[in-house]
Amino acid sequence: MNFGQTSLFELASQRLQWLSDRQRVVSQNIANADVSGYRARNVESFEAYLSRADGADRLPSAEVVKAETQWGSDMTGNNVVLEDQILQARTAAGEYRMAAALYRKAHDMMLAVAGRR
């Protein structure tokens, strides 16, 4: 990715989209924690997402991939570990709040430079 041509707002928007997609997949994992044979999923890395989003007309959705789990499956073949998913949801929510705050601060800074604050 060419960071020389990427604005802070564009990068923050991409991060927020990726985190939103990640939170959606984690919530689907939690919702299917008791479904026989369900396999936990995750989203591609942010770096992979950035390379796909580079030059795109609009922000793509993050690609869903098979989750790497340290745990085995239960007797029904389901490999979702609720504790792990809750930690992932909490992490994604915290990162989303941080990215949104940075976006807001950059917006406020632009308004201050433009003399509107």
C-alpha cells in the first residue's frame, strides 16, 4: 500500500469498516455457538484488507476466513469457544472506539485549521 497517497481520513474509514466486519463475524460466531458442526470464522488481516481496498471505488467488506483456534471441537463438531469470542468482541469494540476517536480528533483539527472552531 502506498501510504504517501493515503489520507488519515481514508485510513481511519478503512479501519472502521474492517473492525465493523470483524465485529459482525464474531457476533455470528457467538450466535452459532450451540449449532452442531458450526466452525468459527474470522476476517482477513487488516493488512490484507488494506491491499484489497487500495484503489477501490468504495470500501469492500472484509473477507471471511476460517478461524485459527487453539481449542478442539465439541462432540457436535462445533469449535466456537465463547470466552475467546467475547474477548475478540471486546478487543474489536475497544479498537473501534479508538479509531473513531482519532477520526473525530482529525476532523476537529481540520476544522480548527480552517478557522471554524
